[in-house]
Amino acid sequence: MEKGGLAAALAGAGLNRDDDVLYADELRLGLHGQVRRVLAPRGVKPVQRRQIEYRWAYLLLAVDPLAGALRWRWLERFRQGPLKDALAEWGAAAVVWDGAGPHRGKDLRELPGARIGLPPYAPELNPAERVFEEIRRRVEGDTYATLAAKQAEAEGYLRELAADPERVTSLCGWGWVAAALAALPAPADTPP
């Protein structure tokens, strides 16, 4: 996709303004914690506990940036089967995401909706990544007894965000995304 080519890619997939277009990606959330910036008095070295356990879960997140809607599902493994099940359940007309291996799999071609790829190495183009930044800000920097406890913290925050569509739109409703969706043709008139 070229710069400014999102509108052309969406129109090329046969979409119109009324179609449900989701921006999706995955977040690997685990007990291998990250150190976060903290405030401390000058000259005092802050001490942070860091958890290092190799257990992970994947959060599949889809964002409708104009409506401020979130859809998500927790996955044990990042594979085509669970992705296919989630996309089939969500029933979106199109999903815009990166070119990760499972996103390009043969199993996903059976689904009716269009899949539109973002350029490689460009996470800043995906509104879902902006939500991931907020999730990391909320859950990283603490230690958790179990992976389920960390997932529960992230799940609670996702529910909080989902209940506030205006906040999601302010995080993800970027002007160029809105312009690309607005540039889609109007839906064809249906005969009476």
C-alpha cells in the first residue's frame, strides 16, 4: 500500500461507507514484565520489581475508530484457527492489519470479508496499536501472581474503554483514517 493508498485499497475491495471496517492486531501479554518510567527524587535510584516468567496469552483486538467500538478475544496461541473463528464471529466486511504470517494464511481466505494489509514495519498506521499502548501503560510495571490476574487487569481496562466510545475515538479516530473511510462510495440504492 502506497502512502495515501488506504482509501484506494478499501474501494478496491468493493467496500462502501456503510460497511463495517475493523483495524486489528495482536498483543502478546505475559509475565515477562517491562520496566516503566517512574518519578523519583533527584539522586535517588528507583527500584522496580521485575517479573520474569515465560508464560503468554495473545489479545486479538479489533477497533472501529470512527464508532469507538472495540472487539477482542483472548487466544492461547497465535494461529490461523482461532483468528478465523474470531473473524467469523465478528462478521466485518473488512479487516485492516499487518502482514503477520497467520494473517495471510489459507484458512482465512475462506472467510467472506476482505483483508487489507498494512505496509511492513509500520505499527503507527494501525489504530489498534494505540489501544495497546494504553493497555501496556495500565498493566506493565507491576507483578502478578498469575497470567490470569494480568489478563483480568487488561480485561477490566478493555471493558472500561469499550464503555466510553468517545475516548476510543479520541485515541484512534485519526483524521487520515476518517478521510479514507469517508472517501468510500455511498452504498448502492436498493430497489424497493
